[in-house]
Amino acid sequence: MNKENIEALLKDYDCPYMGTDLVTGNTVKDISVDGDNVAVKVVLGWPAEGIMKAFHEGLDKKIKDAYPKAKIKLDLSYEIIPHTVQKSLERIKGIKNIIAIASGKGGVGKSTTAVNLALALKEEGATTAILDADIYGPSIPKMLGLSGQPDSPDGKTLEPKKAHGLQAMSIGLLVEEDTPMIWRGPMVTQALEQLLADTNWQEVDFLIVDLPPGTGDVQLTLCQKIPVSGAVIVTTPQDISLIDARKGLKMFEKVEVPVLGIIENMSTYVCPKCGNEESIFGEGGGEQLATENDVRLLGELPLEKSVREEMDKGSPTVSSNPTSTTSMIYREIARKMAAALSMRKKDYSSAFPKIVIQND
């Protein structure tokens, strides 16, 4: 048994979240072999609190099955690294990665998904924030149970509101709930840029941006001006939703933002009384869309009355009912989403000193 033997085993250990093996995924940082003593250091590039125990057990078994006498020491951890954004943009101070949650049309549960995904990332060990980019119909404050204007200690910047362990910001926190935002596109874009840049985000690993529904000028402009590391498309299995979701995929291609995957919401409805499961909005649409566009289907979420009720109360499912089947699906999706991002090009600019030339 030597180092090469162990590395070969790890190369045969496929990670279902990254979609590749541990060595190819650049997660194996060190291997040492001294007789029967084996030490392996693995650092994942995505939060994985929910699976660390199972991951440890699986890796330990993989090595012991091949080398029963081996005394194994596994050092497993994760570190979230910033990833590159559009070429013309720079990352926002205090934010490592921005992930845009989009849909081609309204009514597919995008905001509900965005909030629960942010919470799922938090539960997996990441410092997470959410920005409500739907200027015309901000719903994040209601879903998180937030009210009152954010503090501004210097009169120029805003402190993010906090709820359920998330940092949050929304135009809905700055205006009355029943005040319509009768703004044209440029005003919307400017308002969002200010919310993003003038909020004192506190060392955020992932900022989830809940984009407004649609693929028009406003959405395209926002995607061109927000430094995004990746995007996720939310759809339902319904044909009309899939048509618009395809437009969303094309929009991100135009602005050179990688699509990390597709989430199919409202996949099935399970009757709480009889247990009968029915595909109300059709079936297989999300998988078909993912296959056609060579992206990943991150997961399928059920249509549940309780999810709607919890959001209306400002108590999202992942927070209020963390052990439920739906919460577990959200966490699985969050891991896959973050793992997909970890496979993208990383941004190491902050690791290098900036050279400033001054004239004496």
C-alpha cells in the first residue's frame, strides 16, 4: 500500500454532488502512507454539514474494503472560495459569491425557493444572505417575517436586516407595503445597484439574489450589472413554464453567467388524507429542459399547502420544519448547487496584493 494506491481509490470515489471523483474535483489536499497508517485530507469547496458524517463513513469504508489492515485518519472539511464573475464586473466587498435565482415567468414559486435555498445553505454551514431584486413586487420581507426600515449608522450605507440566521435586504423594507413602485427600467436598475453596493454585508459566502420574473430589459440589465458567479432557473413541469424557462437560460448565456442547474417546483402533489400522488402540472419537464441544455437538474420539489402557510407566516419551511422531507430536499439541492459552483473557475484576486504607484 502506497500513496498512489490511495489516490487511485479516491479517484474511484465519485461524489454525487460534484458529479466527478474527489481527485478530479481537486478536493484531495494531502495523502500520506506510513506502513498501515493512512492519512487523507479532503477539503470540499461547498458547505456540507448535513453529509459530513456519511461522507466520512463512506470514505473510510472505501479504503478499508481495499486495505482491511489500514489505520485510517481522515481530515474532512470545507472551504468556500470566491468564484469569477462577468469579465466587466468586480465582486462586491464582503460577498464571496452571488447566485441569481431566476424564472422565465411569475407564479412558479421562485421567491419561496430562493428563501428556502438561502436557509438551506445556512444550515449546511455557510454564511448566507438574500437580496430581494424584485423591485416591483418585493416579497422577501413578508416571507422572512421582517418589518421596519434598516439602520443607517452613517446616513450613507444600510445595515442588513437579520432573520432566521440570514442577512437580508429589500426595497420592501424602505417603502410602505402598499406603495406601488411606478418606476421605469433605469430607475429599477439603479435602485438595485444601490441596495447591493450600499449594504454592509458581513463576510457572506453566498448572496442569493431573487431576480424579478421574466426575461425583459430590466432582467437583462440587472444580470449585466450584478457580479454573478452562477444562476439557477426555477420552473414547473408545465409546458408554458418551460417555454419561459428556456428564455431564462438563453438570457444568462448572453451575459456569460453559468447556469448551475434547474429546479423543478410543484413537481407532484401528495394528498395529505389518502397519500395519493399526482403530477398536477405534468411531469418530466425539468429533466427534459436540463437534458436539452446540458445543465443539471438540481432537484424536484413537491406542491405543499404547508409550505405556502409557513411562508405567509414569515416562517420558511427549512427554518420552521427543518426535519421535514421538503426541507431535506432543499438542503440536497443547496449542496448540489454549491458543489456545481465549486467546479467553476475560482477568483484568487483577493489573495494577491494590489500595487499602487504614487508620484512623490
